[in-house]
Amino acid sequence: NPNQVADLKSFLDKLDGVDQVVVDTGWVKKLNSILHLANKAILLASILLTSMLVVVIGNTIRLQMTSHHEEIELSKLIGATNQFLRRPFLYSGFIYGLGGGLTAAIALKLIVIFLNQTIVEVEALYGAQFVIIDLSLLQYLSIIGSSILIAITASFISINQSIKKL
């Protein structure tokens, strides 16, 4: 943030033994705009991937319901409620979400481990220490939880559309 850099400059100016502090604020503004652009791109990619997840899981559940069409119709004939018919497909959505969330969390953990091992070369070039910060357990759990929530929501929407057609 350019304001924080200005605050740091004024702090360093006040230190004993410091004659002059030179700050390239143009570079800081450029870096800040690139970071802002990257944040927007990540947000858009997240929205796009979430939408794709909803479509894929919804279609998978719809395909499952189509393959069990005869059993569903027979169950409705003998008095099965819509809630009873929804339940196994919601469980499938939960399992898909859990599997996807676990896969994403494990992939992120492996990426962090791999990058921290390979960053040694960069540290040697720059003579500095870099660390890729790992996510906390709560953040990993929120990835898994949000994946489950998205999958169950997609399943619920798909199930309701399919049940209305029956």
C-alpha cells in the first residue's frame, strides 16, 4: 500500500544515523495495481469454478436420477414422499463435495510443500529467506466445508428440478 510505504519512510527518516530515505512510490503503485488485478482475477476464477462445479454436480445427480427413474416412479406410486426420494441423492452430493474438498485440500498442501522445497534455489539467488505460508487447519476445513455446501446445494437444485418433471 503506498500509504504504508510513506509511513515507513517517515519512520525511517526519524531514526538516528539515517540521512536520507529514497522510496520509489511509482514502483509501489504499479505493484499495488498488479496485486489488485490479481485479486480481481482470482475472484472471477473462483466464481467461474464454483459455477462449473454446480453445473457438473447437478448434471451428475440428474443422470443418477435418470438411471433410477423406474425405482423413483415405483416408490412414488407406493407413497414415498419427495423428502424420502431426495435423501440418497443428497448423500451422493455430500460425498461428491467431501471428495472434491479433500482432493483440493490435499493438492494445496502438496503444492505448499513442493514450493517450500524448491524455493531454496530462489533463496540462494537473492540471499534472502522466503517461505510459502501454509493455510491453517481452519482454512483447510473451510475449503472442505464450502465444497460440501456447494455440492449439496447443486444436488438439491437438480433433485428438485428432476422431481418436478416426474
